[in-house]
Amino acid sequence: MLPQLIHHQYTRSTRDVTTNLPQNLTSLYTHLTPTARKNPSLIPSIQFPQISLRTSARVSPARYEKRLSKEIQINLLQKERIFKAKTAERLWEDFGIYVKKTDIKDSSIEEIMEKAYYVFLYGKMNDAATKIQLSWRDYCVYKEKIRITVLREIAARKLQKAWKKYKILVLNPKKTYSYKEKAAICIQKHYRGYRSRIHFSVLKGRAILKANLRYFDSIRDEVYKESVKIIWRVWKKYKAKKLKRTQSPSKQIKSPTKNGFFKTVQQARPSFRRPK
């Protein structure tokens, strides 16, 4: 906050003279960067109260203004040094970043804080990656342990089985002979059952085929008889109509079974049958 008004009163030849100093003292902040000017929260708050002084006639207003500006600059520099020291201490305690107080500038405060933030994130990410790697390695070790135990169990079972076979075959020949005899009997039993099932299926197929042939032969005979009867009936009607047209006396018509046509069909029927 810039000073609004400085009252300077001095006495010369028993009379008071009041002089108003310039209000704009921005020259005190020329050393600050644009970042600090844009972000006033980075600058320590300084208040300039209204000053009223009474000086002797030998001190001029310009000289007093110069002396006052130097005191204000010294105050600003002290507060800036304190701020930089606190910033460096906080960076070291919170984020583990060592920065000299002389290296901290107003233009680099934002960069330093951004760097500290990324360092903090990197630490968190590193911790997370370490935990993930540890859990994954534990899982791999556990899985390998399970695989080794399973392989050991399988190997032990195979060794036990081989040892039992060796004891039966070599150390006890009588049991070996009985074991082989039982195996041969079992194989023969299954083979004979397989052959009998095949033979039965063949005989069953032949019987079904013969029954089907007989059935179709009987149906064929019935169809032949019906067709002969129909043909003979039609032929009889045709002859009757022909006799009526010629007005000749009716001749006696023989039965279809005694006719020569039926006999020829009966003689030719074996040639239509399938060979057995």
C-alpha cells in the first residue's frame, strides 16, 4: 500500500511551511518482476502510515524523501529475505528439495513450487510402483511354490506305482503269473463279446431284410391281382359294348382266373422278383 500523503513541516525565521511530497512512489517496486506484480500475495504486505515530521531549517524536503525511500527499500529487502528463507525451508522439509536463498527469485517461485509438486507426485508414484512390484513378486513366488508341490506329488505317485509293479513282477513271480492270466482272460472275454455282438447284428440285419422282401412280395402279388381284375373288368365292359353295337348274341365270358392272360402273368411273375 503506497503512502497517500507525507506532511513535512519545518521552521524557518519563526514561520511553518507545509510541503506535500509526491504520492506515487512506485520506484520502490521496480526491482520486483511482473510475476510478483501480477500476484501481490507473494509480496509481504507493507503499510505506509501518514507521517508528520518537524525538521530544522537545514534539512530540505528532497533529502528527507531520499532518506525515507532508503528506509522503505531496506524494510522490503529484509522481508523479501525472510520470505525466501521460509520458502527454502519449507521446500526442504515438505518436499526434500534443497534450494539456496540466493537462487530463489520472484520469477522462479512458481517454477520451484511446480517442481516440488512433481517431485511429490514422483515419490507417491514410486511408492505405488514398489508396492505393486512387491505384491507381484509375492504372487509369482507363491505360484511357483504351488507348482513345485504339485510336481513333487505327481513324481512321488509315479515312483510308488513303478515300485509296486517292480515288486509284483520281479520279487513275486507267482503273483505275476496270476496277474497275466487274469489279464488274458479279461481280454478274451471282451473280444468274444465284441465278436458275438457283431455276429448278432449281422444276423438281425439279414432277418429284417428277408422279412421286408416277403412283405413287399406279398404286396406286389396283391397289386398284380387287383390290376388284373381291373383290366379284365374294363375289357369285359369293352366287349359287351362292342357286342351291343354289332347286335350279335352274347358270348359266355370266362372268369379272370381261368383266362389265359392271368396264367401268363403268373408265369412271368418270378422274373420280377429280386434275387435272394
